[in-house]
Amino acid sequence: MQRDRYSDLVFSEAHVPAGAHFLTIHNVQYQLNLMSQARKAIKEDRYPQFVKDFFHTLYQGDSSRYPQWAVVALKTVGIDLQEK
């Protein structure tokens, strides 16, 4: 069966928007979960430790990989990422 140019476009690129949608859904769910955990940590008065644990997990325990701007910014609000 021969397809026209429109059909080629629809069939060859149809998966691209779906992938972007799934990635967006994943990212939104990740952010919602992260904010839920942050709110819980605030309510339990353990937010600084939550932030330290988050960075430790995100960077697999390698504090030399922490973005310097984040280290400086968090230190100005009393969260020292370099402190154990």
C-alpha cells in the first residue's frame, strides 16, 4: 500500500508528541512528590536535614558535585550542605 506525504508524516512522527507527554507527566509527578515530602519535612521541623538528604541522594554522596550556587544559597538560609 502506498502512503501519501501526510500519512508518512503522521506515522513517522506520531510517537514524538506521546513521548513528550509521558515525560511531562513523569516530571510533574516527580515534582508533586518532592513538594509533598518537603511539606512533610517542614511540618515535622526537619527541613534542613531533608535538603541535605536530598542532595546526598541526588549526587550519590559526592558533595564535590553539588552546584556551588546551591551550596552558597542554602548556606545563607542556614542549611550547610557541607556539614554532616
